[in-house]
Amino acid sequence: MEKEQFFKHKFVPVTTILLAILAIWYLSTVLLNTPFQIDLDSRAGVSTGTLEFIGRTMAQPKPVMPAPHQVAIAVFDNTFLRAIDSNRSLVYNAWITLTSTTVGFVFGTLLGILIAIGIVHVKALDRSLMPWIIASQTVPVLAIAPMVIVVLAAVDITGLIPKALISTYLSFFPVTVGMVKGLRSPEAMHLDLMRTYNANASQTFWKLRLPASVPFLFTSMKVGIAASLVGAIVAELPTGAVAGIGAKLLAGSYYSQTIDIWAALVAGSVLAALLVAIVSLASRIVDRAMGRRPS
């Protein structure tokens, strides 16, 4: 029965969506690459049938839109057939990006938790700091990243720290918002019960507010880790980095290597999925340690 439910409610819908995406992708590949292929064939004086022509549109070395199989081959080659320390290895570039992502996420999470605690316990911070935090996220990260990098480079701070700071900037906001909501989630009757027990603010925080905020914290951390990865990739663009997923995207755009660009995007997507899965696993472990029943 469980297998039937899994097949009906998860496997079939997911497979259907994937097949639809692949069909749209292949159709887009043919449509977008057709004008260039017509020009190539006319210059070479080549006349082909419809099927052969479609095949040529999906085999161009520098296509406008690479076909899914071209991207898959590029991902496989640059993941398994390259030395790990090679500049063309997706594993190596993903590791460089992962380093700044992790550092930025850790700092962003700690900063978000501290700000949330302050907002919940100090009314002045709630009224003054929270609007500024919200307003900070309206500034595009593409505008902030160059400024941060230039300012830090002026004081000889380069490399990992500028990229981690930009990741921190993107990741602290969802953690702050989620943690504030979590710390305020206990019901009034539970807070009244703590007052009945003559618990002070510190005891209420550790015994009631913090445990209640854990599910909210991990939910916001899933958003934060993905935002941190985006920040790390964006931060690699204005730094002129020679390694990292952002550097791969930049190099691909310089040399019109669209297949490499899409392969780097796939690597970034896989990395994001793995990071979110790790946070989800940590959430389950913490829930079990706290005695919560799985939902």
C-alpha cells in the first residue's frame, strides 16, 4: 500500500514534470538554434532533411541553447573525467564556492539568531532595527557586492572574507525573520504558566521560547543556505575569481561557452539541493533529540 501511494503521489507527478521540462527544453533548443544552423548550412552549401537538420541544431559546439544531453555530457566529463584539482573540474569549482557559502551561512545564521533575540526582548530594537533589516534586502546584491569587495580590497582584505560577507548579507535575513517568528510562537497561556512558575526572562527563553523556535529556525535555515550559495556565486563575479561556480559562469560568458555555463548552473543546483538536504537531515536529528514526533 505504501509503495502504491509513493508511486501514485510522488513518482508519477515528479516524473511527469521532468519529462515535460525535457520536452520543452528540447523544443526550445531546436527553435533557438535554428536560425544559426540555417546560416551555417547556407554558408557551407549543405542541404539536409528535416530530421538531420534538427539533429544538427542539437549538436552545435556553441549553441544559443544547449540540448539537455549536451549539458549532461559536459557535467559528466567535468565531474568524473577531470582531475579534482583541475580548474575545469566542477567538483573543484563547487568546493571553492562551497567554502565561502559555508562560512557566510554560519556567520549569517549566528547574526540572524542574535538579532532575533534582541528584537524579541528589546522593544526599541523591534521598532528601530527591524524596518532597516527589511529595507536592506531591497538593495540588489549585484549592487552591494562590488562595493563590499572594493572597500575590503582597499584595506588588503581579499579572497574568502569578501565572498563570505556577501553570503552573510543574504543569509541572515531569512534566519532573523524565521527566528523572530519562532521566539514569539509560544501561546499566551504557556507564557502565563512560566510567570506562574516565577520564571525570569532567561529561564523563559531557554525553557520555552528557544525550543519552540527550533522548527522555525531550521525552516529559515533552508532558505538561508540557498541564499548564501547565491551570494557566494554572485560575489565571485566582480572579484575576478579564477575558480568557483561564479568564475565558471563568467568564463563561459566571455568565450560563449554556453554548454559550460549550463553545466555550471546544474552543478550549482545540485550543490544547493545537497546543502538543503543536509539542513533537513540536521533538523530531523534535532527533532528526535528533543523528543518531537515526525510529522
